[in-house]
Amino acid sequence: MNDRTAGMPLWTPSATLPRARVSFAGVSHAEMVDRARRLAPTLGARAAACEQLRRLPDDTERELHDAGLFRIAQPARVGGAELDVGIFVDVCAEIARVCPSTAWNVGNLASHHWMLGYFPPETQDELWDVSLDVLIATSLIFPGGRGRKVDGGYEVSGRWSLSSGVDNSDWNMLGFLVRERDDGPPVDTRFALVHRSQYEIIDTWHAVGLSGTGSKDVATKNLFVPDRRSITAWAMNGKPHPGSSVNSTPLFRLPLLALGPYVLSGVMLGCAIGAYETVVGTARKRNATTTGLPVNANPTVQIKVAEASARIDAGRTIMQQVCAHAMAVARSGAEAAHEDKLRYRRDAFFSTRLCLEAVDILMGIAGSGGLYMTNSMQRLFRDAHACNAHIMFSPDVQGALYGQHALGMAGPSPLL
């Protein structure tokens, strides 16, 4: 293989990464959720600072490493917890109750250990042999990158937005479209695994919500990416993939891209849970500003609380049932059916919309008090709406895919 990176020094992990090689294999789902719950008060106290910094604070990163929360889906063979995919929903919900930006980074960065498990074994070793705690960002803005096949790999150029957690990461998985000629149609959709020394970080992330996620732009030009560091996105559709020879357990037989929304849907769930705890807890002892009457005695408020609670419970149930169904299919040895993949995406937008509606209902109950920057409600409200802007939660996109299939409409196969 003509590897133009031959002779380059091995990457050096960032100073914030732990030096000890700690194993989290065997840590249970319940224990990981409890670790997130125990960290929540500290992360909540740091939420405003996280927003002001516009990235994950170094202290927070170290605490998340120590708890193993970045490694919930890393293969057990290298010391990861390798838990069922539903762990993303539960861990992110616990953290998002107090700091949605931190939860967003946990879900994203933890999921990239899962994604790396689909790459060729030599590529997995290249990163995990140096540090089991390596952090990898991504940008799934495939049209942002363009690539062409060359001897031994791909030549990639582009500018990608929304690369969450990029400041804390040593590597990045950048999506790009392959064309045989500049004016031709795409012939493949791929990821390029790129070291941070090979791309520029552009500080564009000044956002009204999820402002602590550091979701900045990155750019590179005419970068050679060896074959071992690139993978077609179609390899993550639940069929055998380059990493199957070393990662053949149920987690790595899942259709990763179809289940991608559930890496982050727990953030929306946590926003709704946090809003409920904040608003309902306050309403139990608050009097209305204009009438002086107890808020909790108002039948309208009582009904709204019930409606918000029902939406939160329904959203949580849908998310957890999808993840359980996907794991059951993988454990049976079967491949997920196309209609199941479409349903996973449909249920993702619907469950997160229920949670967003709950947040909006609760913001109405919070009244003017919810507007103050000292009140966590304003952050949960802003972050929930920012979360809802993700394309994985778009009914216009995900709902249309399901509806087209249900109605027998022929069309290009979605990337599932």
C-alpha cells in the first residue's frame, strides 16, 4: 500500500487525557447511569461556565474520563464498557437535566468509540494502542467535504460545520462525498479519520443554545487520507463491516446510522426532565405574581403539569423500546429490516418532539421567573430548541422517509 503517512510520528495524546490504561469492561448499565447521576451536581454548578467557555471545560472532561462515561460503547476487548445502545439515552438524560451541553458532548464523543469499532482493526489499534481514552469528533455534513480516489487512499478537501467537542478531541471523523469527476454525481459517501494536526479549527460557534458544545467548523485542503483511515458510511448499516473480525458482538451488528438519533435523543429527554423538576418543584411553593394565589392550586397549571409529565414518560418509553428492539434483533443474529430502520428514525423525531412540547408547556408555567439567567429553566428551554434543530430529529426529513416507504413511493435508498 502506498501510505503517504509512512514515517510520520505517532500522535501524542492531549494533556487532558488520562495516562493510566483503565478498563471499564464489566461495569453495568445501572452503574454507569449512577455515575452520571453522581456527577450531575458538579456539572450543574459548572453549566454557566461551560456556556461562557463555549466548549467542554477541562475539569469536566477529566471527571467524565474518570467515570468512564466516554467509553460506554467502546469494545470490551480493549477495556470499554460495551453496553447496549440504550445507555446513551439514560446517561445523556441524567446529565442533560443540569447541563445539556455536557450531555451533548458525552453522547457524541462516546458514540465515536462505537463508530471506530466499525473501522479496520489496524485503524482501531492505531488509536487505542496509544490511548484507550482518545476523543474523536465528527462532522456528518457529508456535502461539506469532497474527495477523490488516489493511489493508497483518498484526497479530501472541505469545510465542515457543527463538529461538536472538537477542542477536546485529538481526531475527527469527517464525512465526504466521493466523485469521479468534479461535476459528476457522488459515487460513495465516506468518513475520513483525520488527526487534529491535519485540519484547521475555525471558531464559528456563537449559538443561542447548546453553546457549551464547541460545535465549531473545521477545514482541510488536498489532504491525503490512507485507505485504512477511511470507511464507507454504508458499512454502518448493520451488515458485516471491516471491524467485524474483532468486534462481532451484538452492539457492533447494529445499524449504527439508523440508530444515530438515540446517541443524542437523551439530551432532549434530560432537558424535559430537568424542566419538570425545576418548574414543578418551584410551583409547589410559589404564589402567582398578579393574584398572590398558590400556583399549585390552579387547575390549569395542574392539567399542564399532567400533560408535560405524560409527554416525558411517553418520549422516554419510545426511546428505550427502540433501543431494546434493535438489540434484540442483533442478539438473534438477524439483520435489521429496512422498515425497522425507518421506524427507528420516525420514533426518534416523534419522541424528541414530545419532550420539546413538554419543555414548552413547562416554560409557560415557569412564567417570568423562567426568563432570568439565574434560573436554569432558560438554559433548558434554549438548549431543547437547539437540540431540536438537529436533522436527525427533523419530522420533515425523517418523517418523510418513513411516509414515503409506507405509501409505496419509490426513491433513492436513504443512508441507513
